[in-house]
Amino acid sequence: MPRTRNPYPTEFRDHLVTLARAGRSVESLARAFEPCAATIHGWVKQVEIDEGDRNDGLTSEEREELLRLRREVRQLRQERDILSKAAAWFAQNDVTSRPLIVRKRTIAG
């Protein structure tokens, strides 16, 4: 099972992106701080996309919407599958045409 670490705090990411955009090399930031250079490059790229400086990817807002819509589609598919199986079961077992058995109670007096 792969180990995952907690994401870096937003303030930390913003600080590194600010330093990178101010002229410090990403490699020097990677040596001075924990994240690797590729991670910092990804953060800088995402900020540039969010601010409209680049158009070669999805903005953070679009990513969140895409994730939300994918979750919704997964949920709707599960519901559809359940309803489909229930409809097939009811069609096979035709519970509506079974005779209703009524038992009379007798009162002993």
C-alpha cells in the first residue's frame, strides 16, 4: 500500500510560488525546502493557469467541478444499476399477480 503524506499547507505553497515567480530558481527552492522541483513547478503552473497567464490546463475551479461531476455520475450509475436490478427482480417474481390470502379469525365465545 503506497504511503501518502499530508498535503503541504496553502500558505507554504503560496510562499514558494511567490519566491519562484520573484526569480529564485525552482531547484534552489527544492534544495532549501522539502518539496521536489517537479512539485514546485506544478504549483507555479497551476497558479499561472488560475490567473489566466496560461491556457494549457484546467483551472482549480474547473478541476473541482470536474471531480464533483464525476462523483455525481458514479452515484447516478450506482442508483441506475440498483433500480435496474430491482425492476428485473419484480418482473421475474411478479408480486402483483399473486393471490392475496386472507385468513378469517374466529372468535370463540
